[in-house]
Amino acid sequence: MMENNKVLIIAEAGVNHNGDIKLAKKLIDSAVDAGADIVKFQTFIAENVISKNAIKADYQKAVTGEEESQLEMVKKLQLKFNDFRDLEKYCGEKGIQFLSTPFDMDSIEFLADLNKGIWKVPSGEITNFPYLKKIGGYNEKVILSTGMSTLGEIERAIDIIVKAGTSKDNITLLHCNTEYPTPMRDVNLKAMLTIKNAFATPVGYSDHTLGIEVPVAAVALGAKVIEKHFTLDKNMEGPDHRASLDPAELKQMINAIRNIEQALGNGTKTPSESERKNIEIARKSVHIARNLRKGHVLSEDDLTVKRPGNGISPILIDEIIGCKLRSDMTKDAMLQLKDIEWK
């Protein structure tokens, strides 16, 4: 999904614009400044997604109160379709890729052009087979979050998407935990590798922990996509701000991921370019342990191993023992091939 096998970093603005397109554009600016590859929003018609009887999640109650319903809360966070057209255009001007997760059928149809061939399926839709069929029918890249799911549910979701027309090669699975914030004890990052082994697909991680260490660790384990919520201010009203990164933290996370990405290397064990100059300095050579005369037959006691490493390697010390010196040698002199007669 990324050139040169780089990790794809999705800065999840989500609904942290609080229904204000001006804030949404500021979030785009922040994602650009942090170095994200994609800035992602959420597109929905609230009445098509949530019934009037749906209750809030505990984390939503904790930050927005219990007086209003989930529908009432989400309606405040809704942008119009034309707003997303404006945001997609703004992303193009700023040089970052726009992406938005659809939450209903009308939003899928609307985003078909704006999402530029990539679909992000949230964890809550993994059992929504009509939704998955519709997205699968586009035969484009699909990033599927797997929070709250079992391997069996993931398998069925993949089958639905593939049968609808999407090549399995176009599917990336994100390990995820949908508690906001996710307790460290529940992250279960090794499950990302279980998913990779079970389905032979690229994997990534959608993070809802506080801080940046878990997504960075996910990259070290082989994540190809990282998704992380961010906000302009964690103290703003709304359900997701407190479990999001602020702009400085987002930049810190992205820098850390890029560093780990470089540090992983290609897996070949060989001296690096930067360390080659240190070989002679750090390694050792065979030296003379005491004053010796020409013709002396070298014994183990006559030899010592010291820096620098630009003489005879101590790998050959057993070969040297028993050889004659061709000239007088003084203590601490580095032994050279020209100084001995080989057996």
C-alpha cells in the first residue's frame, strides 16, 4: 500500500472536528505538519447509523454525560457531504491523502470518488454483511479493523468482501481494541501476528491506547499500517478527544515510527557502512608479548592480542605458534606476515 515498503500512517481525525469544518481543516494542517500519509475522517448520516434507542458506550458517557442519547451526541459531530468534498480538495492542496470511513450505504456511495481507491472499514462494521458486500463490490484496497472480533468473524468478513469482487491481495487487516482508551493489559499486540499467520495478509494496528509506545512496538513487530486518533486539544468537548494524541504527540509518534522503520533494516547481517571505519579501531591483532630475537620459535607465551585490528587477526594465532621470526622483535610490536616464516 506504500512505496518502498514504508509504513502507512493514518492520522485519524475522526469526529474530533466537532462538526466544524474550520476545525476539520486545522486537523488536516496538523496531520500534514506531523508527517502523516493520510488524514482520515468519518462520514455518516446519523439517523441511518444509530437508532434513537441506542445507548452510549461507557467511555462516551464518561466524557459527554448520560443526559443525551448516542444519536443526539453523534448528530452534533456530523458534517455534510459537501463539507467532505471541500476537505478532500483541501487535502489535495496541502499534499496529504484524504480518507473517510463510511458508516452507512449512502455514505459509501458518496465516498466512492473521494476515497481514491481505498476503503477503511471500522471494527463495528465487521459483521455488517450488506455493508461489506457493497464495499467489496468496488474491488479496491480495503483496510479492515478487527476490534471486538474473533478469527471466525474476520474470516467471514474476508469471504464476504472477496466474494463481492475484491481481490484478497487488496485486503489489509488491522488488529484493534475498541475500548477508549485501551488498557495496556488488553492490547494483546501479539494477536496481530496471529491474524497475519491465520490469513496470510498484510497487517497493521489501529491504536486506542494513551501514548505512542504501542503503535511504535507494532511497527517493530511488522505492522504495515498504523492508525491513531489525534485532536487539536484533548480538553475539547466530544467523545474521542481524551483518548487522542495532541499535535505534538502525533509528530513524536510518526518520527518514532520512521526511526524504527529505518532501524529494522533489511535483515542481512553484515557490517554497515557507518561502522566499517571502526573495525580496525575496535578489533585486535596479534602483538609480541616480550623482546624476541630473530629465529625464535613462537610460543603462546610470546604472543598477546591488542588493538588496533589492522595486523594479523587473532583468528590465526594457532597457525602462528611454532613459526620462526625473521627478525628481532620488541615487546608490544604488532606482528606482520613478513615477520614470520610459516610452518
